[in-house]
Amino acid sequence: MDQIKRNTLNLFEDNDHLTTELRLGLPGSDDQPEIKTTSLSSNKRSSSEMGSSSCMDENESTFSPPAKEQIVGWPPVRSYRKNILQVKKMESDTGSGIYVKVSMDGAPYLRKLDLKMYTSYEELMKGLQDMFKCLIGLYSEREGYNGSHHALTYEDKEGDWMLVGDVPWEMFISTCKRLRIMKSCEARGLGGSL
Amino acid sequence: MPESNDHFTPYPDHVLENVLENVLAFLHSRRDRNAVSLVCRSWYRAEAYTRSDVFIGNCYALSPRRVTDRFTRVRSVTIKGKPRFADFSLLPVNWGAHFTPWVSGMANAYRTLEKIHLKRMSVTDDDLAAVANSFPRFKELVLVCCDGFGTAGIAAVVSRCRGLRVLELIEDEVSDDYVDWISCFPADGPTNLESLMFDCVESPINFESLENLVARSPLLKKLGLNRFVTIGQLHRLMTRAPQLTHLGTGSFSPPEQPEQHEHHENDNNRVSDYVSAFASCKSVVCLSGFREIAPEYLPAIIPVCANLSSLNLSFANINAEQLKPVIRHCHKLRVFWALDSIGDEGLQAVAETCKDLRELRVFPIDATENGEGLVSEMGLLAISIGCRKLQSILYFCQQMTNAAVVAMSKNCPDLVVFRLCIIGRFSPDHVTGEPMDEGFGAIVKNCKKLTRLAVSGLLTDRAFSYIGQYGKLVRTLSVAFAGDSDIGLKYVLEGCTNLQKLEIRDSPFGDSGLWSGLPRFYNMRFVWMSSCRVTREGCLDVARQLPRLVVEVFRRDEEEGGEKSDFVNTLYMYRSLDGPRADAPRFVNIL
């Protein structure tokens, strides 16, 4: 029983190929992919470099903007540190962002969150958990809400309330208008066929 | 065993063993004890009988049974599980390192067990309950980088282990079972607590119970609060425990939403009140926490700065101007951890004051490639000039030069640990455009005491030839995105005669490089190679040649299958006395 108990962080381990597949660059940054002359011009490097399964499952070209790819586990900073600092980054950034209202059932007032500060569902969950000091679970067909008390839903452009996590991240941030943290017992109806 | 003051004449052998045991009781070092046990059989027995602290560097190197059969009177057990790259999501979640077989193996054998120290193990709530129930004299639990348990498990330990002196949870992933564990300590009377550290527990804490607990723990010296403790609450705790030597300060900011804290009306938002709290904690030598720091409060710690030997600001997003007023008092500082938000200027300030600095760690606020580089070779150079006694450094940066690294190798000859992480992969010396070979070469050449090395940046096989040639004392080597060919790996495996732990990712090392290590692998704790160029066939060959080596092959995404000629996604191999483990999940192939 204890083996099954995981926190939301672990649930996303299975989905990290999702986050890497769609990575085009840091959200919100107005960049051209910076070309590192050493990695692109050196043929020796490209032949010895792996068709790296460390970044993606498919063997995509690893040399078009290498600077912007999200490599799993690189740099070697524990996710523990990355997650906590995400909150800081949120507070200090003044650039344009995608601000959505976030409500939590039972909390007296709403918060505002900049979706562009996150690059994955995993980071969003951690940020929300930090903000609301609660535990949110992602619904999965296998495990339901995994024992947590809250679930995350969003209102899309068409006004429908959807379960967070079904669509690719980039699509999500472009259609999400607001977020709502519900009690998971109420959210069960959204979970599709049960 | 006959007592030495028995009246009958014991056999001469017994006398000798008795004397030996009494002498060996003074021997604590693992290495010395291992040497003693090799002398002859009776020394082996005597040593086994007197070893009270057992250290197991790899939980899969042997079975619990083997340990309990050999060492029968153990007070303290330390066990390490997963390889370090598990910290960076490179190890699938259910890979292993379960504590369960150990706790059940020890439950019967070690009734007088007092201390358990685990690192990177999977520990369940049931395991913790078993600890609480099996060891009546249990005193110390230290869990570092562990997961699989929650507040329910902690509650089991604190409620049943009445003699508990030390509970330290360090960088663990603790799930919130909504159990008020802090209220589960025995309700009445003073406790035996000397150390209570729960910085990493990501769930709210019942402050009233905590305050009550601290007030009746006169022996408490170390207190590590989590980020749910506000600065006002910290103030109250400090006045209850002025004898503290180690303090993890929690959030170090006022509460966000007033209704979260009942005692809000008593909180003072003025720095001066907190200053006096620190002034009365005259024994504090180690400060950490600052998890959500409101920077204007940092000067409150100034009264203790002159005595501080360790300051951990690695969660504090502060700049150089905010650091300077504080750091300039820290003359005795030996250990300093910070974020790169302090910049090269902040490091310069450290270099000017902290002449006794032994350990420095600088973590990145922005851990993305091509992020804003707040510290650079300038900061490294400043530190090397100011902190000549430096022994250990971990430094994240976006750009570096060989010159700065060479300077450090000459200015800081006492370096034992050198870990440089240039975040952009394949980054050359940003001034000369050269690979970073010469810099790391200088480190291994000039730092004669170096035992741990982590490399980064653009590196050719030449860097590895230096490491193999000069890195004779290196025990741990960490490599990522480096090297040109198998020769690089060959240099290391043939040259580094003391190598124990080798972890490599995303480097072009293949089968022939791997095979050059065949004579060494039995002398190593483990070898990890992920996203390199070793094939299944190559790994099979190693497994065939070395039957006592457990050769695990798996994919990080837990997919199974694959051809012999395919490159292996992850290779993890280690020696074992008891053969391959029985608890390997289906996606792990043991060859």
C-alpha cells in the first residue's frame, strides 16, 4: 500500500517526455535560439554526441538550438531546489505574462498566477501547492486522485470546466482562462469513464 | 564470554580474545577495523563482536542477513541506497533501495539498536512503525534524501520512541498524511530531544505543540524549522530555547495571510525585536533556513555572525547589497552556501571577510542554459584569492575560464572536493574559446589532496588523460556531456587507482572504454553510465567476466526490451557478496 502512495511529483515522472517534446524555449522569453558555434560547427562533436535519449524518446536532431532544450536532470540541481525558487522567480519578474485567477474551494479570496512562469504541469502543481499550502493530485486513470484531497480544474476559452493535465502544456496555457482547486470528491465526475 | 574477573582460570585463548576485545573497543575507524578483521580468524571474531557502528555504502552489496550474522552487537547502522543521479530524476521511481528487508532483518538481531542513519533509501510508514516497535532503546533517526514515507510514519516514531534524542529529516520527500506528528511526542514532562530537524517537511506544523515541545526540551541544541514557521513564531521559539547551537530558521518572513496564524497580534514586524532574540542565543554557530526570506529581516542575525561557523543562505534570494552588512561580521565562517543572486560582488565580500572558509556552495537561481549568469570566473577568482584554506567547492555558473580554475588550483592547494558546473553544456573557456581541459588538469595536478571531482564544460579526452595521470587520490568522479572517445574513459579507469564511485552521463564512452576497467570494478562501490555508448553486448561481456558484479541495465522511461547491439540507456553496476537482488522491478535487467 505504501508503495502506491506517491506525491504528485512522482506522477509526473511518467510524463516528462511530454514536457521535453514540446519544449521550444523558455516561455515568455523573446529569444532567437542562440547558436553556440562550438557545438554546431564541430562535426566531431555531432558524431560523438548521442542521439540522446536523455532528452527525448525519439532521436530528433540534438543540435538545433541546443541551448533551449530541456534536458532531464541537467543542470544537476535537485528538483527540491528548483521548485522552491519558482515562487521567487514569479515575484521578481515584471515582463508580460499570462495571468489567470486561481480560486480554491473554501479559501476566502482568490490569487493571481502567471502561467508563463512555469514550463510544465509539474512546476505548476508545485507552485500552486506552495501558494495554497495544500496537496493537489492529478487524476490518472490508474490511480484516481491518489489519496489527495484536491484536484485542479480550469476554465477554457469556450467557458467549459476541464480537468488539468489532458492536453499538452503549451496548448493548456494558451486556452486556460482561470483555475480552480476543487475538492477531489467533487471533481470525480470530470474524470471520464469510471 | 568469561569475565576478566572470574575466579576460574580461563583458557589462554579466551584471555587473549578478551584483551583484544577491550583494546578494539577503542577502535572506531571503519578502515582500521576492516584491517584488523583481516589479521586472522580470532581477530576477525573479536572485531565483529566489538563493532558497534556498521556502515553499509550500498544496500545491495550484501544481504541484511550477512550483516546480522557477522556483527552481533550493533548500536548504530548507516545504510546508503540509490546512486546519486537519482537526485536528478535519472533513476526510475520504483527502482529499489527499500529499507523494509533491513528493518525486518535487524528487528530480531539488534534489540539494542540505538541509531539508524539512511541516505537515499525508500522508507515506508510501515518501516518507521517497525523501527518504533522493534528497538526499545532507540535514540536517533537520521533520514537524508529518502522518500516513500509521510507524516504518519514520523508520528509513529515520535510517539513510541520515548528515549528519542535525535530526529533529523534532511532533504527528504515527506508526504503529507495530514497527521499532526509534532503533537505525538509523549505529552508530559521533559523530553530527551537534542536535535529536531524537519526543514524539508512540506506541510504545516502545529505551532502550539511545537512551542510546548521546545519549552520542555532542555537538552535541545539543534532545531530545524520548515518554511511554515514564520519569523514571529521563530522569535517565540528562540526565546524558549536560547541554548540552541544549530538553527534552521524556517520561512524568515511574516505570514502572508493574517488568518493563518492565531498569535498574529503578538508578532512584531520590527527587525529590532528579532535582533534581540538573536542576541540572546549566544551559542548559535550554525544558521540555515531563510526559506522565503523577506530580505529586510536578514540583519537581525548580525548578533550571532561573529560566532557563526556555518551559514546556509541557499534558499535566500538576496543580492550583494543585502548580503554585505551581514557577511562582513562572519570572520569565523567555515561553511557558506548561497544562491548566485549574490553575484560576483557578493562573493568578493565573502572573500574579504571569511578567511577561514573551508566549504563554499553557490547554487543557481535560474537553472536554465543561457540563463542570466550572475556569478562567473570573477567570483571564483575572488574566492580563491581570499579563502586560501578552501577545501570544498560546488559552483554553478554560466561562464568560466581556464585561467580562473588554474588560479584556484594554485591558491587553494588544500582542495579535497572540486565540483564545477558550467550550466551550458559544452561551454568552452568564454575568453579563449578553448576547451576547459587545462583548468581541470591544473586542479588534479596541483590539488594533491583531491578526492572528489565533478567536471563540466567543453572537455576533450585530454582532460581525462590529466585526471588519470594526476588524480591518484580521486575516489568520486562525476562526468556529464564530456569527452571525445573511449580513450577518455580508459584514461580514467586505468589511471585513477583509488576510484570508488564513477558516474557518467551523456558522454561518448563505449564498450572498449568500459572493458578497460575490468581489473578495477571489484574495488569500486559502483559505476553509473547513462546515455553513453555502451551496448548490451558489451555489458553482458562485463557480467560474464566478473560474476560477483551485479550489472543492471535499464531505461529511465522504464521501457523494456532492446537488441544486443543497441546502446544501453542506463548501466548501473556494483559488486555484491550475495548475488543479484531479488527485488528488482521488471524493467531492470540484471545481466
